[in-house]
Amino acid sequence: QAQLVESGGGSVQPGGTLRLSCAASGIIFSMYDMAWYRQAPGKQRELVALISSRHRTNYADSVKGRFTISRDNGKNTVSLQMNSLAPEDTAVYYCNARQPWSTGSEYWGQGTQVTVSS
């Protein structure tokens, strides 16, 4: 049974930092592209950052230069370091695992709340 468990969310002031982590189990982690998505109230879920099975990264324009995604295949974890947080970063952040082919499996975590407010 595949499972993704996020941790590290919370409340922070503008300009602050948070680090999200996602622990995966029940999958061959190294074969999955891993990503972080977020969904703010009243908005659609959007891709924040992705790291492929080959460690290639891709970021939403809104977080480039502020967020860094990384993975540890030995520990089956993916992390998102978030610096210079702004109120518009407030959202529920979801971990995603997807096999990079059209019929591949995809899994989601339960989400973790990030709130940026003064």
C-alpha cells in the first residue's frame, strides 16, 4: 500500500522559512517523479516544484529562487525548502509521486497547511 506522509507545515511570518518533508512507503521511490503542489482557498491546485527520478528539477515561476526541492532515494524522502515566504504562499501543500509514463501510478499525500501571516 503506497503512502505519502507530509510534515513540516505551520505558521510563519513574511520573510520566514519552512522546510516540508514527505516520507514515502510502499513504492519503489527511485522510479517516481516527486513533486509538491499547493492549493489555496478558492483556487485550483498548482504545481510548486518537481524533481524527476533523474533529479531534474522544475519550479513554478512564483517560487523560483526562493524554494528548493530535493530528494533522498536512500531514505525515500522528498523535501521542499521554502525561504522568503510571502502571504501568497499560504496554502495546503501536497506531496505527489508519479511514475513518468502515461499509464504510471500516481499517489498523493494528505496535505500540510502552510500559513504566512504577520
